Amino acid sequence: MINFNVPPYAEKAYDYIRECVKNQKICGDGPYTKKCNEWIERKTGTAKCLLTTSCTHATELAALLLPDIGPGDEVIMPSFTFVSTADAFVLRGAVPVFVDIRPDTMNMDEKLVEAAVTERTKAIVPVHYAGVACEMDTIMEIAERHDLAVIEDAAQGIMSTYKGRALGTIGNFGCFSFHETKNYSMGEGGALLIRDQKDVEQAEIIREKGTNRSKYYRGQIDKYTWINYGSSYLPSDMNAAYLYAQLEIAEEINEARLACWNRYYGNLKPLADAGRIELPVVPEGCVHNGHMFYIKTADIGERTELIDYLKKNEILSVFHYIPLHTAPAGQKFGRFHGEDRYTTRESERLLRLPMYYGLKEEQVDDICDTVKKFYGR
Ligand SMILES: *Cc1c(COP(=O)(O)O)cnc(C)c1O
């Protein structure tokens, strides 16, 4: 059986977690959390990284950092995304305004964003699907013109770049996920990337229950106190230790994933050239991280048959998001702006093939042969 996902793991995690337990240092903002933050800062060039308990929480924290967002305000995002992208803003009473996606990358269509801006719009939330960047120059330009914040949902985007810049560092805030389904995992976890130094202090305060405890720990003040609203978004240092072991071999993990991705692409190219399936598109200027390999079938019926066929051949494949605007909560809290030309149609055709660190190239070959057999029947 070839699984769809096997969570990433690095051998050193044992030693690092043992050290946490031995030193009885397992609470938040310990030595491994600091190492992870510094690693991400170095790698991405962001002004500040704060490890969080999830990407969902990183996005919530970003929403709390937009001081004037409240009931009735609007946030523009794609409907083809995970619920967390919308939840963070719905929790503040804001309305997710969904715009259609581009069929080539499955990312929000940047050309449709400006028409969705109203006087209540406060932010744009691009989601970098499959670790392939949205058209950020256009999105940033619209945001600047209308004085909107940009929060990048880069849950799938660590190690990817757009015109040489790390995903998550272009907007005011960027959010990474270290859930076990992502390229690097701490079980449950994430990170908030802060572009501007001016936002760092408030972020530290809100993440620490509304207190200035971070400053206290750095010895900058002699006691800490409650100074703003906040919550608790600190992961245990044991989870950070688990993650840090993977960050140390991040390049190796990235290369292994890209090798599988490229092998899928090469093997399946003839099927795409024959017009039987479609393959993912990576626009010029975008470097991706092999987060996901998907194909597109003719329609939902063919996709269901292919999933069953692969399963009979001991290969697990999955489809992805049900568009948020068609879900009960999406209908209650949000609205779709413009026409749904691609979101529903393309999401029904998309099929994700097995992809994880440790997947062997021979296995990729087997999977591709099975897909070819399905289309050759
Ligand atoms: C995984 C994912 C999330 C949520 O990440 P968690 O760390 O599980 O909260 C949010 N957005 C997107 C696009 C994701 O893929």
C-alpha cells in the first residue's frame, strides 16, 4: 500500500526531545522555539518569526493585529482554501469575500481582486496553493492603492519563493503551518512571519495573553503586566524540538520532494500531451517546494473512478477543498463576488497523488504506470 501522506520525521528529534525532558524545559518560548524562530528568520529574511500552535492560530493572531477590523468589515480571499483562512476573520465578525481562482495555479485570480474592493474592505488574504506563489506584485499594488493589509496564507509555502522573495514575507504578515500534512511538521504548529519591525511588539503581546512577558524574559523590564487583549499561541518546546530536527535537514527534504514532483511531471507529461489529464502550472518567477502533486481529470465522475482504481491497486489518492462558499458556514458568513467560473469546476477535477518525504522514485513510477493503465483501458 502506498499511503497518501507519511508525516516528515528527522532522526535527531529523539535526542532533542530527550533533552527537553531531561532539562524539564517543555513550556513555550524555550531554547528550541528560539532556534526555530531564528532559523526561519535567517532562511526567509523576515523581520521576525514567532512560532505558534498552528497556522490557524497564526492567522488569528494576524487578524487580531489589524487594529480596526471588526463586524461588517470585509476580507478578500479565494473560496478554494482551507477553512482556517476564513475562520480567523469570521471570529472578528468580518465577512469573507470570495473571488474566483485561476485554473492554471488554483490561486486567487489577482485580476479579480480590485473589483471586489469596497469601502469596508480591510485586507486581502492570498493563499499560495501547493506552495506555488500567487501573483504578489499585482496583489501588493492593489493593497497599497486601497490601503489594505495583506496576510499571506503560506501554510503550504515554506521554502517557496516569488521573484526571489520567500513566501510569507511579502505581505504585512505571513502564516506557515507545521501540521503533520505539511512539508515540515511538529504535529500541530505554525508560525507568524512579521514583515515590519513596528508590528513585532504588539504581536508578542497578543501571543502572550496580552502581556509584555516577552520583554520581561529579555530583561528589558523588571515585571510584566496585562496591557492589551490577547490569547495564548505558544507551542510547547517539545514540539519545537521535533520541528527543529527537520529544519536542520530542510534542504534535503525539499530536494527529495522536488525530485518526486519532477518525476511525476515527466512520467505523466505524455498523458497530458495526449489531452487526457492536466498537470500543475508553475508560473515564471515562482520556485515551489514540492508540497503537492496533483493532476486534473476530465470531471468529477472520472476522478471518482480513478481514486477507486488507484485504491484497488493499493495507492491512496485524495481530492481537496470543497469551495468554502458552498459550505454551510461559508453561506452564513461570507459571499462570493463575481462569477464562480473555475472554483467549483476545477476543484471537482483535482486529484492529489501520494507525496511525502521518503516516497521513493520507484513508487512514483508505479503510481504513474497505474494512472496510465487507467487511461489506457
Ligand atoms: C494546512 C492549512 C491551514 C491550517 O494549518 P494548521 O496548522 O493545521 O492550522 C491553513 N491554510 C491552508 C491553505 C492550509 O493548507
